Amino acid sequence: MSTSATPPLQPFAIRFGADNATLEPQGPTLQRRMSDLEGLFADRRAWEQAVADGDPVVYTVVSSPVPETARELPQSITTIFPGDTGGEFWMTKGHQHPDPQGEIYLGLEGHGGLLLFDGERAEWLDISPGVIGYIPPGWAHRSVNVGDEPYRFLAVYPGSAGHDYGWVLTHGMGLRARRSADRVELVPFGTPAGTAGPTARSH
Ligand code: PAN
Ligand code: ZN
């Protein structure tokens, strides 16, 4: 007997429209504007200015109709637009899965990074088209666009994992990704904008 809360869906195909990142059939979609990212960029003044200067869309998420329920395997396509705020590359809010379950990302377009933080250790994975990033259970994750084009990736995750955004506000993400000439500079999370310390790492 099935122990799932809802009966599994019937098999079905989902068509990905590469030109404009549509899914057919399509489920919920959302867009995150700069004003939705309060408290996430190190340089609060630069964030306030960006909100005042038109409050741009930083990223969008398009989901398939697979529900976020136990034993299902929902998918979504995230597109992060290129830019930086106070030198910090545009990024997703980042979250922890309250039910610690793994997830995979597949790079589709552009160049990004997958920042992972388990509360003590931070890791950075370079993601480009064709690269799969694995997020182990218990690692908070945030995606960053480090290129000049939109960065797009597919995410596949267990339907019962959940999304805790408060965890990142409390614990941080270990590192921040900053624009430095034509490189990505990873600096300690608490370092104020523009004052990268000696432990900064370049990629
Ligand atoms: C992804 C993310 C998506 C948007 O589908 O939810 O990239 O990032 P935030 O949720 O941090 O705003 C995922 O990791 N799902 O579990
Ligand atoms: Zn996730």
C-alpha cells in the first residue's frame, strides 16, 4: 500500500522551450525583484539604490505541474539575470530544505555558481551548460550568475523537502561572490562590501 499523502501522478512528458525557458505543461511561476531580496546583499545602501532605481527583476522560477508533495519529484527552471549590487553578483535568496533531502541542478545556459553551506563549511561549484551540481542533504544552497548573460538551470528536488528561507538570514551562506575585474572573488560572508580580506579566493 502506498504511504504517500497523495496518489502519484500518471507518467507524462514535459517539453522545455529553450528559447524563453517555458515548460509545457507549466505549473507555478514566480519572479523575484530586488525588493524581494532585502537583507541579502552585503551593501545595504546599494540594495536600497537598486530598489529605488526601478526595482529590477533579479530572477524568475518556472515550475512544472508536479506538486511539492511526498514522493513526487518536482522540477523548476531558474533564470538569474546578469548584474551586481555593490559588486556582489545577482543571486537567488538561497534556502535550506527543512526535511534534509538532496537535490540536483543541471546548467542550461550562461555561467553560474552554486554556493553550498552546511553551517560550518562553504563550497562553490562552477555551473555551466551540461554540468550537474549535486546538493547533498543538509547543505543550504544559493545560485549566483557570474556571467554577462542570463544564467539558467534546471533543479530537481524531492517534493517533501520544503524551503526554509529564514535559515540563510540567520546563518548566512559562508561566502559571497563578488565581481573583481573579470574574475569571481569569493569573500567571507561577513566581509563588508569592497574590503575583501586576505582569505579571499579567486575563481
Ligand atoms: C530551486 C530554487 C530556485 C530559486 O528550485 O528554489 O533556484 O531559489 P530560491 O528558492 O533560493 O529563491 C531549489 O533549490 N529548489 O529546492
Ligand atoms: Zn533547494
